[in-house]
Amino acid sequence: MAVAAAGGLAGAGYYLVVSGKVTVDTGWGRRVRPLGPFGVQIPAPVVFDVIAAPCLNRTPRALAGKLRVLQRGAGMVLAGHYTPVHRGRLTAVTLETVTFGRPRTIGFRLVRGPVPYLTEKFTLAEHDGTTTLGYSGELGTGSGTAGRWWAARVAAAWEAAVRSSFAGIQAEAERRARSGTTRS
């Protein structure tokens, strides 16, 4: 009975942390690890707009299940991101500020999510119609060994989600470049 109860509590705790309902930050044993760096070459000059438009303009219906902008400001938004995990059986929910330094940077800072500290940056460099889109960041957890274990799992899932986003960004930018479309 006690084992079942402990398992139930562990499962509930996991759900609460992954879904962003609870962020565990003990304040001790904080470790920060890098995310990335990695990048992709995109043969299109409209990459910044492809990334920024769903946040700065009206969010398209196709992204409604992945992105919800809660507040828009001059060059910054507060947005909820919804990412399926565990083959779609659970949705990781994060709340992030997103800042836009047109045309070269997009920054992300976690407000609430599965770890107590996370910052990310997309860098963009365009040359002769090709954009280099780069990614780097930092992820911080506490609680010593358990925190390092958790950081490794979150970092792997986080980087996979960014790589998946890059694939979608690349496909949309290339589609716009082929059709001559520069707007959303």
C-alpha cells in the first residue's frame, strides 16, 4: 500500500512539473548547463518574419494548439508554449517572455515551466538570400544529483523541440521564398 501511494505521489509530482503547474526551485545545488549550440542554413531571407509573425501578429489557427500569446508589447510578448511529450500523452506547458531584436536576435526567458531557470537565443545572419539560424541557451536546475538528472532529461526534450521548430521554420521560409511571399 505504501509503495503504491509513493508511486502515485511520484507520478502526480512528475505530471505537475512537466505540465508547468509546479516549478521546483529549492534554491540549493543550482547548476546551469548549456543548450545547443546548433543551427541550420535556410535558403530564404524571410526567416525572422516566419518566427516573429505568430507572436507579434495574430497567431494562426495552425499554431493555436502550440502557442498562446497572453500579452503583446513593443518588441516583447508573454506567451504560453504547449509541447506534446511522451508520444502526445502529456503536454509540457511553459510560460516565456519572447523579445525581438529585429533582424538579428530573438530571445526567450522562462517564467514558468519544468525547470527554474532557462534562457535561449535565436541568432539570424542573412547573406546572399540565405539565412543562418542559430540556437543557444542555458538551463538551470537545483537539488544536486536529482537536479542534474532532471536537467539531462529536460535538455534533451527541449533541444528536440527546438530542432523540430527549426524544421517547420525552414519549410515555411522556403515555401515563402519559392512563392515570393514575404508576409504571414
